[in-house]
Amino acid sequence: MKSDFPNDRIVHFTKRSNNYQPNVITHSKQTFSAQEKRLFSYIVNQINHQDIYYEGQNLVFVLPIIEVSKSIGYKDLKKVCETIMDKKIFIKNDKNEFDAILPFPRIKYNLDNCGNIEITMFSDIVPQFIKLGKEYTRYNLEIMLSLSSKYSQRIFEILRLNHGRKVYDFEVDINDFKEMINATLYKNYKDFRVNVLEVAQKELFDKAGISFEYSTNGKQRNIDIINFKIITWKELATDDVSQELANYRVATALTQYNGVRSILEEKYTFKKDKIEYIVNNQELREKFVSVNALIETGLVEIVKNRTSYMAACLGLISPKASKK
């Protein structure tokens, strides 16, 4: 296909196991229905954060209808493509100021019987999606697609965000939380608990293996804070380590090499000769990925510093760390 605008970047379909979503998007106020959120998740899945994207460039995602219809039936898919165009994303800052954007200004559905949906992402919001930095939410695409409640979908993202930060016990302002997950219609806490929290609690346990608790510190009325506690954080972390290693093993040799080097240079203080030694040894690279994932997920607690611990795990010095 050719874009109508020469500066557009065409993104052809490649299905990935996990989505990597900047936390600014996870924290944003979204008004998607459950079906629209599934389509949105397919779009996020297509962003390759190792690619180079240019300022002012729209992204045109090419999604095969036969693939997307596995999660959004043929009967509903065309309508979902129409309605998602009208849904805004509200990105707030600490001063409660916001930027409201319609991210998808144009969608072509099966033009000339091509069998594809072509979804254009507005260039102004592209940077919000591609800049991961250290603050991003990783979640499994198939789990997201399996969730039937829009509240389960958003709470899934929020739990995964906090899990990625190693925050397993956290509190939220109830009004901000309702806005974020588009549940402001539930003014009464009991209605909110029954229709949002209990639904998400059951569905996330059944479909994602996530067990979480919530409380209001004993308050029954005038509730302003909800406390969340992720019960299964170690199980989730173990899954994350396995997935990180699986992703590494299926990557190209160059991607493996560059990925390990990038982490070594950013998060460790090895000397240059040690970095070269690690990245040029296939066995050490894979061991590094595994140990680094254990550290990042919190399954290994570092006693002194991570560089010394990593050096010990790679057989360079004696280990000084304890497992949780």
C-alpha cells in the first residue's frame, strides 16, 4: 500500500507477545469501550520501540481483518473502527492540566477488498507512544484481548504498571481513579465496588492469574482513597522473567547484542573491557538477560550494588546478594 501523504510511516503487521506502553498512556484518561480497547491494544502492539521514528510523521498501521476479527467479531469490527475515531485520550500533568487528543484521525476499512484495516495515528501523539524511557507498562496482548470488561482492561494495565515499578501495595484517589478508567457514572461506592472492582477482581484472577485486594481503610462513607495490594506479585514476576528470556532467544543476534550492551551501559558500571567481554560471549549475554530480569522484577534483592552482583553471577567475583 501507499500512503496518501509522503511523510507517513507505514507499519506492516507483526504480532508480538507483549505490549510495551509508556506510563503516560497508562495513566491517561481513556474513554474506550472494551471492543475499542482491544483494537487500541492491537495498535500499541505494532510499535517497535527499537525503530527510529521522525518528528511530524504520522504512523499508518496495517492490521489484517482476519487477525483482528479473532478478538472483535466481523459483525462489530467495522463499527468499532468508526467509533474509535471519536475517542479522545486525556494526558494530565501534576498541575491537573491536560492535553486532549483524538489519536486516530483516519481509518480505512477493507478498501478495494484489500483485507486490511489501515489506521492512521496522528503525528502529535506519536511521541507519547514511542518514548518508553524507564517508565513503561508491559502486558501480555492475549490476556488483554481476552478481557471482556473495560474496567478489567484498565485495572490490568494499572496493576501491571505498579508491578513493573515493584510497587505491590499502593493507594489511589478514588475520583482520579474513576476518571482514569472511565467509571465516573458510579457515584455510590457500593455500585462502584460491585460493578467495577469485583468484576475486575474475578476476571483478572480467572484470565490473568492476578490476585489483588482492595480496601478503604475501614471507611464506609465519604470514601476518597482506595488501597490496592497485589497478592500474586512473585508469580507475575516469575512469568516476566520467563517471557524476557523467551523474547531474547527469538530476537536476531544483532538485536540481542545491542539490547544487552544498552542495558549494561545504562544500568551498570562495568568498565569498557568487561562490557566488551560480556556482549561478545553468547553464553554470558543470555545469563546476563536472565539475571537482569530477576533484578528488575524484584525476585533478587541486591545487598550492595547491582554491578558487583551481576559480576558474581557471570563468574567474575564472589556473590553478595539474597533472594526474596
